[in-house]
Amino acid sequence: MGSIFSYFISVTQKNDLYSNILSFLAGLFASFFIISVYKNRKEYKFYITILFLFDAFAFSLLLILFNWGLTNNIRSNMLQAMMLKREQKMNQDLENLGCDEIQGFIFGKSVPPDTFEMAHILPIKKQVMFSPVSSIL
């Protein structure tokens, strides 16, 4: 009962360390309450053992879920930081090139301005791409 309670608290709340610890403590408190009520009755010792095993399983499941969520969060934050750094570097490179040079820049090679006027340029994520289909049209 305490394990189920702690699991549902951890699922409905944010997946952070404090909510997992609080939910585990709430589940542990509920388990100890049940044990203190039924500890003197011999017919319930089997059920109390099962309850402890279930609590241990639920706590290990909570730790696994927390570590998985933490790992995914760290991985996504690192990926966002790398993409932001890459975008800032591209913006700085584009600013360093200057506007005239960017317009004559196709597939990494400089193109004379008259050729550029005949080509159709599509901006894709701040990169310039040559499109022969639209130049034919």
C-alpha cells in the first residue's frame, strides 16, 4: 500500500530528487504503520514479508525511473547547449563574412555576382543553397 502510494506520488509530481525522497518516506511510513498494527498477529507475518519485498521493489523501481529521467534530462540539456553554441558560431561566421560575400556563396565556393543573379537561392537554417529546378522555371 505504501509502495503504491509512493509510486503514484512520484509519477504525478515532477521527477526530481525531493519528490522521490518524500514519496519514498511516505510509503515507508505507511508500511511501518501497517506493520505496527499487525506485527503481533502471526497469521499476517507472510503478508508483512510480501509487503516489505514489494516496498523494496517499488523503491528500486523509483530509483531506476529517477536515474533514467535524470540521464535523459542531462542528455537533452547537453544537446541543446551544443546546438546553441553551434548556432552562435554560425551567426558569428555569417557576420564575419559580410552580406555581399554571403550572397555569392553557394556550396562553399565563391560564385561571381552575375552567376548569382541567374541562380535561385533558398535559405535553409541560415545556410544558402543552390536550386537548379527553380532556376530553370
